[in-house]
Amino acid sequence: MKALLLKGKSSSDLKLLMKLAAKLGIEVSPLSLEMYEDLALAKAIEEGRKNDFVDVDEVLKRLK
């Protein structure tokens, strides 16, 4: 399975992309803000495992 996460500034553009995906037979699952924050936190944690030190400010910045 492959997945793609898109983040846009315009809800109308995202709606257009969702319609196109549906027309192409691609399943679309919008994310809530909470789900998006969970993914960002998981990514920050995963990146922290690869490094000896994780800057607290960098983690907090990525969570926003």
C-alpha cells in the first residue's frame, strides 16, 4: 500500500484534488487536525531515534 499526504492552503483546491482522486478510483480519507498532529509527533519521534540528540524547539516547531 502506498499513501500520500497533501496539505494545502485552499480548501477548494483540496476538494478538487479529492474529486479527481475519487474519479481515478483512489480512496480518499481526510485527516482531522488531531490525526495530523499525531502523525507529526510520530515523525518527530522517529527522526529522533536516528539522531543522538533532538532539539526540543525543533520538535515543538514541527508539531505546529
